[in-house]
Amino acid sequence: MSAQDDLPKLLGECVHCGFCLPTCPTYVLWGEEMDSPRGRIHLMQQHADGDPLSDAMVGHFDACLGCMACVTSCPSGVQYDRLIEMTRAEVEREHPRSLKERAIREMVFQLFPYKRRLRALRGPLRAYQRSGLERLVRRSGVLERLSPSVAAMERLAPPLGRSPKLPERVAARGGHRATVGMLTGCVQGEFFPGVNAATARVLALEGCDVVIPGDQGCCGALSLHSGREEEARAFARRTVETFESADVIVVNSAGCGSAMKEYRALLADDPAWARRAEALSAKTRDLAEFLVELGPRAERRPLPVTAAYHDACHLSHAQGVRGQPRALLAAIPELTVREIAEPDICCGSAGTYNLFQPEAAGELGDRKAVNVDATQAELLVAANPGCSMQIATALRRRGAGIAIAHTAQVLDASLRGMGRDALVARDS
């Protein structure tokens, strides 16, 4: 049975109870029924009954972040995540977008899933940031007039520093406990290389031999969550080939981990790949999830820091990983963890959402920044590069001087006894 054959059953599971409404970011922002999960399901049903995909209908689907907060809040078990992905694939197949929309989308999907292209961008972008042109361009508003999406890309780019190159194997320290494959990610690898370096060190210090394939490519997360199914399948097959010999694959980017755990559904209809994809999904672990399963061995040294922990949607809602990062942070002596209000409301990053829907993403980013700032924490801990860029941008707009680090970087600082300044003095 194809995924499309499941559609009537999936649509029929929604009883329109409204439990999803207070968790849906766009409904919270605008209070519009058609910008809520149940409203979008109503539109999906209309299309399934024969109504064509109108511009207005597609606009409501495009406005969805795909954050899946509605999935975890739904008492009926509605699989809205599958519904929105199927619908987006239908939109990509059937709905003609404007020339400007197509151009922006192609630019994004021809750049971000390709490490070499991102790497080629690093040099010019770093020179641009250091030259002072960045401030001039932002004050002029020229990019906003050219394209809000291009302006969002420029605004979200983190400050770029040195990019350490990881070896293909990092040996376990203090006795071998496990061998793991490590996904480096596209945006994570090129814009946040320090996160990958910290991840490899932490795993090694906990007794893991870390295998980091040099020829690994994009996992397909951006394509999958944007309805570009065939593109996502191609990326998924390559990732399966790269990592299927590993006992476990550790991922430090929430969106990537979520996508890899979805391979079992993405390639379910492909007889040559279904079992291989199922096996890889079963072996994929988020870093925090894996470390809690493995159990601590390396000594945690004190970190006198007050930190706020941000739940990335593709970690908390898609993967159900909530307690594990908090448990890892709580085990660090002298580190205090503060909770952020409205933790289930997305920050507005959502993969490519802050590029294609920059106005709504900006509203959500500002809302998240207010809640982060209210914790009075010195450090924000997040486990997804998109969230880090989105919230950092919103905090800068607010003038809030809060450092941002990945869970791996916090653990790395503790295990190596680096002290608080290694985190709170961080530039990005």
C-alpha cells in the first residue's frame, strides 16, 4: 500500500477537538482557524475530495512550521507529521509557484544540502563579516528590498571563525566501550564545526571509537520536510550506504536525527532499500539519547554557569528526546538549568521556514527571545544549528547578551575542565 492510500485513514483520525490549538505557533500568533492543525487538515480533506490546490490553500500549508507540537499534544494520535509531509509533496508536484518563489527555493536547495558549496561560501562570508560591510548592508535595507528571504539568510549567518578539520577516526580514551558512526551534517559541519569537534571529543572521553566518514553527504532533512520527496530519497540512500555498517549512528543535529529516523517510512515503498532503511533508522541516536543509554564514565568537573535549555522541535516532538539533555546537564557540578516559558512553541527556525517565511519566523524568534531573556541565564543550550542561528539573531535584535552553545560543547567544557569562560565568552 502506498503512502497516498493511507491518506483517508490519516485524515479521518482528527476529531477536531482543539487540543492542538494552544501548541500551534501560527495559531498562537494569528488566531486563524485555517492556520491551525485542524484547519489545515480540513483543507487537506477538501483537496482529497477534489478541490484544486488554490494559492490561498497552499499559503496555509506553507505557513505551517512542521514543528509537530500538535502531534505530541493530540489525544487522538493524529499523525499530522505524515499528513503535512504528504501534502507538501503534493504541493511540489501540482502547484505552480511564481518565478521568484521558484528561484529562491532552488537557491536554497542547491546550496544548503551540499557541503562543498557551503564550504566555498565560508571564505567570502567570513571576509564580508570582518570588513564591516555587514553593518552597512543591514542599515541600508537593500537586501530586504531585493528579497526578504535573501535578507534572512544574511541576517542568520553566524560569525565564522576557524574551521577545524576532523579526522575520519577518533580513538576512545580510557578503554573502549563502543564504536559509533558520527553524522557531521551540512549546516552543522560548515557553520558550527566546533560543535562537531566537541561531539567527537565527548564520545571519545566516554570510551567510544568515533568513525567520521569523510565522504558523507546530506541526510536529506531539508528536502524531506519541504516536500521534495525524490531528492530526499536520493540523499537517504547515500546516507544508508555510508553508515549501514556502523553499530550505532550518533547525530548532534535535531533535524538530521529526525529525518534519519524517518527513513523507514521514506523508503518503505522501495523494495531494494526498505529493509536497509529500517535498519539504519533503528540504529540512529541523538547524542544526548546515546550518552544517557551508554551511561557516564568520564569525570564531570564543575561549571558554575546558569543555563537555559531550549527544546528543539525535531528533538522533543519528533524524537521524544526531552529528559536526556536535561539529565546530562543536571549531572554537571555547579551548573544550574533554568526552564524557558512556552517551551513547546517553536522558535521559528523549522529547517527552511525562517528563509521562506521570514516575517512569521521573526515574530516567533522575538517571542522565544523574550522568554529566553526572562530566565536571566548566562548561557542558552540548544541542540540544533537552525535553532541556534534563529534565537541568536532574535537575541541580538533584543540586545540580550546571552551566549549560545550546543549540549556537546557544555559537556566538553566540563569533561576537559575548561571552566565557565569557555562557554560564556563564546562568540556564537
